[in-house]
Amino acid sequence: MTKDEIRSYLEFYRDLGIQSIYLRPPDRSVESVSAPVTEPVRAPEIPPVLLEPLRPSVALPALEPPGDTLEKIREDIGDCRRCRLCEGRNTIVFGSGNPQSPLVFVGEGPGADEDQQGLPFVGRAGQLLTQMIDNTAAKEGLAIRRSDVYICNVVKCRPPENRTPQQDEMETCGQFLYRQLNTIKPKAICALGATAMKALLNTKEGITKSRGRWHEWQDIPVMITYHPSYLLRQYNQQARREAWEDLKTLLHYVYD
Ligand code: SF4
């Protein structure tokens, strides 16, 4: 990475209010290093993101069995072997957070850390998501933290080599996601990345075109934004600023 890229990287995280950045050395486990930004650099003005309500592209069937609960859904998943992703998993990662939350974040699927711990978004991308939620809310004067929202994934088992879930795996496991969302009935959903977007909206649109606008899933507003793992490896300053704007819009809509 060049010095300019490092500067751009740190500026972005500073803008989010982030004081510590987690690095994974090539041959060692995750460690946290303090990375304060010492040189004040004024960020450019960001134009407001235009929000445009859209209808879902397909009519989705009702997916809420009578009296459904998160406990019942987890019970129905059981020691699931409904798709090939069961073969490499250690743990089924169901979801975590506040089951009465007005906001649900949906990611793609568990990674290695999540597969070990049985919880969503606990690795590097999860640490970034936590910082983005906590620091953006604090900066915007909203009294919420990550523990106040609910977080889950499209597929509940880790795909081998962290590959993107295949269509049939998303469809098979998606029934549980839909039941989770129908049970929680949040005020809004945040789809993190292209896989979550496709699972909820059945769209062929690219994420760069869909993000920053309101869509709908079963009459629930859906905000699309980038997956935190994309932001970790993508040194495009614009993508990071866009994700920050998306999150601000989302949090104000849900919590104002
Ligand atoms: S990914 Fe979902 S459908 Fe596939 S085995 Fe795991 S829990 Fe079952």
C-alpha cells in the first residue's frame, strides 16, 4: 500500500470515529493495534445521497408460519443438512442481537471466526461493522449500539474458502432468513453486500447502483450498502464514504 493509500484509509476510519484498526498479519492471528490519526486533514464535503423508493422486483410468498418465533426457527433448523454447506461447517450461525430490534442487518454468511464462535460478524468485518454502527450513532447523537440491533446472514453455514453462496444454497437457507425477518418485523433492514441484496430483492442490479436508495422486502424498507469485508479490502475512498452516508441515513430513519 502506498503512503497516500494509507492516509486515505486512515482518514476514512477517522471520519467514522474509529480509533483502533485491527490488522491480521500474514502468519499470525488477529491482533489489535492502536492507529491514531495524528495529522488533521479536512474531509471534502459529501453531496447528499438521493433516496428513491422502489418496489421489489418480485412478489414474495408469505413465509410466516402461525406463531413463529426465533426459538422455533432455530429448532426447525436443527442439525441442518438441507444443503451442501453443512459439510464444512463447525457451527450453525443463526443470528444475534436484540430480537425486538427495529433494525436488522443481513450479511452473506459466516466466515472462519463466526464458524468457530457460532455468532455472526465477530471477525475483522464484524469488528468494523460494530465500529461503524457504534461510532456513527454516537456521532449522530443516536443512543444505540450494535447490541441494540439484530444481525444475521443469508446462509447459516460457512461456505468453503469463504466463497459466495450459490443460488440453491441461498434459496434453501433463505427460508430461515425470511422467517427471522417476518418474526422480528423490523422498521428497516440493512442488506450488507450483493448476496444479501440478491436474497432480499431478487434483482440483477449491481450494488453500486442499488446502494444508498430505499427498496422494499415484504413492505419493510431495505437500505443496501457495501459489506464491511469489501470496505476492509477496498481502498476506494468513495465506497467508504458512501457506506458511511448509507448508515447515517438508515440510523436516522429508524431511530429519529
Ligand atoms: S446453510 Fe442453511 S440450509 Fe444449508 S445446511 Fe446450513 S443451515 Fe442448512
